[in-house]
Amino acid sequence: MASTDKSANPETGKEVPPPKASYGDTPPPPPPPKAVDLFAVDVALRFLVFAASLTSVLVMVTSKQTVFRGPIPLKAKFDHSPALIYFVVALSVAGLYGILTTLASLSVIWKPIFSTKFLLHFAFWDVLILGLVASATGTAGGVAYIGYKGNEHLQWNKVCSIFDKYCKHLAGSLATSLFASVLLVLLVWLSTFSLHKKIPK
Amino acid sequence: MASTDKSANPETGKEVPPPKASYGDTPPPPPPPKAVDLFAVDVALRFLVFAASLTSVLVMVTSKQTVFRGPIPLKAKFDHSPALIYFVVALSVAGLYGILTTLASLSVIWKPIFSTKFLLHFAFWDVLILGLVASATGTAGGVAYIGYKGNEHLQWNKVCSIFDKYCKHLAGSLATSLFASVLLVLLVWLSTFSLHKKIPK
């Protein structure tokens, strides 16, 4: 019987990990380091969502421009358009959500026992925030496009030829929020994939 | 030993399901009827996504209106606005996706063995289509809101006071696409929840 006991090396007396040949009888427990790795990616993506949302809001809020043409100075500000107000509110919510879930995801790395519950809740909320950010990006993008190109049929004039700096801010803010949307899609994919990995084959 | 064999009824000779008392030793296999029930909900939701997207596209495409004011008749059509063209394309894609995945989900009810793989793929694609539909709803909504309220600061006049029928079509189409977005969120939730249910506790 002693020859089959492979948990101790007879030469050094130290314990060695069980060899791969013993895998046939009982399945090995799911490796916890891999789960932590995925949560490290999760934390990184969530922090990027926070950073992208914050950047997007800051660039949008600082997009004021005043142009002097004719007797009255022309002003452009994000809160002149309800679409851009909605954009700022939505991205602020996404930023807050990003930093809160970064902390939540870090807590899972410390206590991996709740990882399954957290994955489910993350996936649920990520989808909602994705809907919010995607619709806000669309709303602001639609309005910004009219500002850039105008619409002849409806006689809405382009305004980006006058407010060049303002429109550059808008474009930067929109690009960042599109990036945040992509990150949120990746986060839902990661949560779903992690849940899928936990299902025994 | 014969008294412990509970798989056959000694009176009728027919097989009976194992009683609940035998659950203690070996965990029972996951009940397939429940999985099929969830897929029935899945099929229903997917068909609703198809129906909502198709309705939304049809209402938008039939939103033509010609108004006779002054010498030249004024026309309003959805393809006068790039935002609404994007909306029609996105909702068409969602409708096609809806009907294709309805069939795929039906196939899982017939052959439940692939249910886990399908759940994962459904969740992956549903998230993408949700992003598409949410952004399209936002884009069209942002433009429609300017048409309804106008924007003084940018001197974009409201057009819904002239094109009343056209704007009613837009509103109906937007409400339906918002409904489709909600359905897609529910679908991702359902897939994630079903995957979560398959993880042994």
C-alpha cells in the first residue's frame, strides 16, 4: 500500500502535488486561481467603464463655447440640448456604477465564495447600464450629427461650422461613451462566460 | 435487496418515478421539464422581439406625409433623416435576429441536449442586439424630440406642428422599439438566470 501513496516524495520527505494519473477516479475541484484571474479582468474592465464615463462627462460638461459674430455673442453649452443633458446624466450613472462595481468585484477577489452570486447580479445590472449608455450615446450622437451635417429637408442648419471647439468636445465625448458601451458588452460576456464555466460538463 | 428496488410498482408492474426519500444519497439529475418551460418563455419573448421590431419598422416606413402650405408641397419621409435610416436598419436586423433565434430556441425545446451551449450563444448575441436597438431608439428619439420641441438656441424649428401624422408614426415606432429593448434585456436576464440555475450548489 505504501508504494501507491504518492502524496510524499520518499527522497525529500516533502509533499508533492498529486500526479495527473490520479484524475481518473475523482474529478479535481474547479481551480480557484482561474476564477480570480477572470475577476481581475472584471475589475480592470469595470475601472475602465468608470474612467471612460467620467472622461465622457467631463469633456461634455467643459464644451462651452462663445463665438462673436455680429452684435450678439453666440453661446453653445451642453445644457442647451435635452439630449445632451440626458447623455450627461446617463454617463454619470454609468461612472458611479463603474466605481461601485469595481469595489464589489475587488471584494469577490478577497472572498471568492460569493463569486457565483456576484456574477449573476453583475450580469443583470450590466445589461441595464449598457441599455442606458447605448441609448444615451445614440441620442447625443443623433443630435450631434444634425449639428455637424444639418438637415435640409427640415431646415435645421449645421452649427459645427460656427462652434468648432464645441463640436470637437462632443465628438470626443461620444467616442468615449461608445468605448464605455463596448466595455459593458465585454463585461456581460465575461459574466455569462464565467457562469458557463462553472457548469459541470 | 428486492424491497429497496423502487423503480417498479409491484402491483401494476409499471415503472414509477423514484420517490423523494431516495434524494439523500445521490443528487437527482436536473429536471428537464423546468428547462423546457424556461425555453418556452424564451421562444415567446423572441417572437415578441420579432413582432415588435417588424411593427416598428413598418410604422416608421409608412410615415410619409405631404402638407400643402404655400406654393410648394412640403414632404416628410423617414429617409430624409440619417438617424431614422439607422433606426430602420437596426430594427430590421433585430427583427431578423428575432425570428431566427425563435426557430433556434424552438430547436432547443426539441433537442434539450444543446441547451447550455445555446444559452451562452443567445446571451452573447442578445447583448449585441440590445446595444444596437437601444442606440437606434436613442438616436431616433433624440431627433424626434427636436422635431417635437425644436431647439431655440440652435434655431432648429419644431416640425411636428406641421407634420402631425408623421410625428404620430414616429412616436408609435419609438414606443415599439423601446418595448423591443426591454424584451432584449429580459432575454439576457433569462439566459443568465438559466445558466446560473445549472450550476450545482
